[in-house]
Amino acid sequence: MAYNLLKGKKGIVFGALDDQSIAWKVAERCVEEGARITLTNAPVALRFGKIQALAEQLNSIVIPADATSVEDLENLIDESMAYLGGQLDFVLHAIGMSLNVRKGRAYTDIKYDWMQKTFDISALSFHKLMQTLYQKDAMSEEGSIVALTYIAAQRVFPDYNEMAESKALLESFARSFGYHYGKKKKVRVNTISQSPTWTTAGSGVKGFKTFFDYADTMSPLGNATAEECADYCAVMFSDLSKKVTMQNLFHDGGFSLMGINTAFFNETE
Ligand SMILES: NC(=O)c1ccc[n+]([C@@H]2O[C@H](COP(=O)([O-])OP(=O)(O)OC[C@H]3O[C@@H](n4cnc5c(N)ncnc54)[C@H](O)[C@@H]3O)[C@@H](O)[C@H]2O)c1
């Protein structure tokens, strides 16, 4: 059901690769709620992903950008404002990639040049994006910026590897930049800490099924789906959350505050 929450709003959605991607669902939801958007992804992802089909479905365009390149980000923002006709009301950062995870390197045997690349793609890209938006004065007053994160920033999930530090850095950038953007233009910056979700990035983590099932059983509401994450993003982009900023918002069915759940012991309550 649509509520017209984003009627007349304009935004950029990063990270839609295929129809499993959380960003794919966010893009669909934003348009359903009345927004107009541009879509973006790394040039390499455009070749093997399905983002062009999404653009056609949503009457949108795809503007390629490697999120680690400030030049690409500048071009993306310029082209998005030209296409959408003015400043942006919301931006979704949904980017994550770890070379050490992808190549199966253990946390105790990290390749540091890969680790730096991981930080650049998964965390620095968020600062680069916000700094480029800020310097171009590309966000409208009371706009909203959201990045997706995971609870491994706070707790130890051994197989999440260097992505844990990437997410800690990402969340810190949201707090620090949220201060500056709030002072300058009342722009909100938040991270949404999402449940394990079956996507290309998610299922690339070793033992993902165990992550997923454990969180699902531990959470009183069960894991949050990608569609439910899209609903939450729409609220965060809407005018209904204007004073929420610099937060890490758990969207995890209650997982983050659980200690023990009797479901693990087959006990009835
Ligand atoms: N899937 C999960 O379990 C889960 C849980 C919590 C948070 N998240 C986060 O959600 C976000 C979206 O991931 P997803 O799970 O939908 O997986 P996904 O694989 O569908 O999306 C990751 C995206 O990052 C893009 N990307 C990688 N390198 C890039 C670059 N240099 N420039 C631009 N884009 C680049 C990929 O092309 C892809 O579209 C990520 O930040 C991820 O860490 C995922």
C-alpha cells in the first residue's frame, strides 16, 4: 500500500544490482511513494547486473559511478540534478564489498592493500558522497541521507571479517557529517542497521545461512526483509522523520537488544 510519503521528492539510489538487492526494493518503494529517482552503480556492475531493467520499470535512468571516485560522484550528482530538475531530497548509500571476504582470506591473515580497498568502497565512499553533495550544495533543505549497515560494527561476527570495521567507520561518518550537514541545511544523516538479508553481498559472507537463521530465531519479530527495509527507508526519506539524525537505527526485529531466546532450547513460554 502506498501513502504518497515521497510525493514530489527527488533522490539518488546507489547499489541496486539485481532484484535481490536491498537498494532494488528501496528504489521500487520510493517511486511507489511518489518520488522520482536516478539509479547508479559501479560501471562493472552495470555489465553483469540487471539495473537497466529496473530503470525501465521505474521510468528512471542509470548513471554509472564508481563510488570511490570523486570525479564520478561529481558527474553523477550533476547529471541527477539536471535530469530530476533541481536539488535532491534524499540519497541512499547501499554499497558494500570486501576483497578479503570475497577471496576467502581469514581475519588473521588479511591482505592490507585489499583491506584499504574495502574501506574505500564500503565506507570512505560515504564520506566522499556526502562531501561532494555538500560542496555542490546538492541537497535541499531538510533532505535525508541514509546508508545501510550491519550490527557487526558493534558486536563480533568472526566471518564478517574487515567489513566490521568498514561498517564502524561508515556509522561514524554518518554521525560526524550529520553534525555539519544538520548545521548547514537541516539535512539528516542516518544509518539503518539491517537484519541479515539474502543478497549477493550478504550471501558472500562465509556461513551466511547460520548468520541468517541465528538472527531470525533470536529476534522476537524475526529478521527484517529487504522489502521491510525499503519501507523504513521511505519513512526516513519522508517528512515524518525530520528530527532524526546522526543515529544508527536498528531494523532487525529486535535482535540487537536480545540476550537469550528460549526458542534455542525448544522451551515453551
Ligand atoms: N545483505 C545483508 O545481509 C545486509 C545486512 C546489513 C546491511 N547490508 C548492507 O546493505 C547494503 C546493500 O547490500 P545488499 O545486501 O543489498 O547487496 P548487493 O550485493 O545487492 O549490493 C551491494 C552493491 O554495492 C555495489 N558496489 C560495489 N562496489 C561499488 C563501487 N565501487 N561503486 C559503486 N557501487 C559499488 C554493488 O555493485 C552492489 O550493487 C550494503 O552496504 C550491505 O553491507 C546488507
